[in-house]
Amino acid sequence: MVKVPVKIVSWDEIVEWTRGLSQKIKDSGWTPDVVVAVARGGYVPARLLCDFLDITDLLSVQSQHWTEAARAAEKAILKYPYKVDMEGKNVLVVDDIVDTGETLLLARDYIRREWRPVEVKVAALQWISQVAKFEPDYYYLEVRDWTWFQYPWTRLEDLQQFIARILREDERFKDRDEVSLAELVDVFVEWYGVKPEDFGDYWELAISRLREKGYRLK
Ligand code: AMP
């Protein structure tokens, strides 16, 4: 049984999904004046949406997850809150995926309250319907079974985290000084259901980054 189901998303899929999302927005008859990307996951979809919807105004807000020490619960906060006047504007807030929905809700509520536009709507490429606290106004794909979508803009970051997690949590590697790549590969497939070669050159790159950070992979 795979522990963390991973789907590797290609650049072509991103373009196709974003184009599909732009069509849904067009078909709804609602026209945004300004797009706001939620950093960092919303950057690429937001930029592509601007292209497909012919929009020139693109801003960004950054959300950050932090753990409340006492409650050990994850909460999203806006990292650099700033104010702009959106009077008379329709604003579309964009992220890659709505998982818990915390991030998009936070950004939407902040923009509505502080920027005072005519209307704020939210869009994401994907919506994990069984988990999310809310349904975005626009989404392209509904996801029923929770999966980690490995988007092309976080290949290296995710891959390093996937490997580091195995080394930290898998009983076979705990308290080990050194781990061979051959052992790691087998366990990686068990954990994530995808193979190192599915990541192309990124696998080698992730291994060398981890070595630089002090991981002993031989
Ligand atoms: P959320 O839980 O909806 O607040 O998600 C916060 C952010 O974490 C999203 O915007 C994504 O960038 C990332 N994220 C959360 N869940 C996933 C997932 N299942 N696959 C890929 N990225 C995710």
C-alpha cells in the first residue's frame, strides 16, 4: 500500500487545465478586472489565466502556514499584508489547489475586507471536495481521493521533502548513519507509488542538494 499517493503533473497538463478553467470563467459571464495570485502555488496558474482571459492586472499575496504551539494546529496567515484600493473592480483570487481551503479563504476574506472591491471570486485548478472547507467559485478538476499533486514548479522542493521524510520516518532508516541509493529507491516507490525516473533529471539534482545539506546518501 502506497503511503502518500503522488501524481506527477506535467507542464502540458497545467496549460490544459488552466485553459479549461479560463473557459469556465468565461462561460459564467463574470469578468474579473484584476487577478491575484496566492503565492506561491497560484503564480503559474494566475499568469496563464491572465493570458487566456486577456487580463493585464496581476497582483500577489503570500500565505504562510504556521503551527500554533499550544494547539498543534496549522493556521494560514498572510505574510506581507498590504492595502490597495480596488473600488469598482472585480477581483479573481487564484491558487493551484483547494485542499483544506484555509489559504484561499484567508486571502479572499482579507481582500474583501481590506481592498474593498465590487466582488471577489476564487479559482483553483483543483478542488479536493471531501477535504475542503468550501467549494471555490471556479475549479477545473474535482478530486475525490486525496492525492499529492506534484506540480512542475515544485519538483525539486517536493522531491527533497519526499526523500527527507522517508529518512526521518521509515523504521528501516531511523538511526542509520548512511543509506544507499539502491535501498532508498525501493522504499521511495513503496511510499509514493512513483519511480525516481519519473522525475527525470530532478532525482539526481535532489540527491545532490540533500548531500549538500548533510544527508549521508551513498
Ligand atoms: P490548503 O490546504 O487548501 O490551504 O493548501 C495550501 C497550499 O498547499 C496549496 O495552495 C498548495 O500549494 C499546497 N497543497 C495543499 N495540498 C496539496 C496537494 N494535495 N497537492 C499539491 N499541493 C498541495
